Amino acid sequence: MSGTLSGPHGDTVPKVKRPKKGWFKPNKKKPRRGPRVKASEKGLPPCPACGKWSMQRDSSKSELYCGACGAIM
């Protein structure tokens, strides 16, 4: 009985040689937390008009505007 193992019901299970690169493991992706759109600047809220995280700070006028829809806060 070399090369095979007996299963629980008497049937034989063949030995499988381990691959050189190892066994395949599906990558477990972490669940996304937060928006898919990256924020343009850190610490700014999402746009109240369109809801996208694309708010930017205008340095000359010191106000916030949305880079996606153009709304001004």
C-alpha cells in the first residue's frame, strides 16, 4: 500500500507532491472602509452637493471647492 492512503470508507487517496512554489492560497482582500474616490487633500469633508471626496482648498480666497462638480462652500 505504498504511495496511497486509505480513506474513511476504504477507498484509496493518492499522494500529491507539494508544488515548488507552494500550495495556492486565494488572497483575502480586506473589506473597504470609506470612499472609493481618493481625497484630494487630507482632512477635508466630502462634497455636500455631489457626495464625492474631491474637496480642495483655494489658498488665495481661503474657501473650499469641489474638484468634481465645482460647488463652492
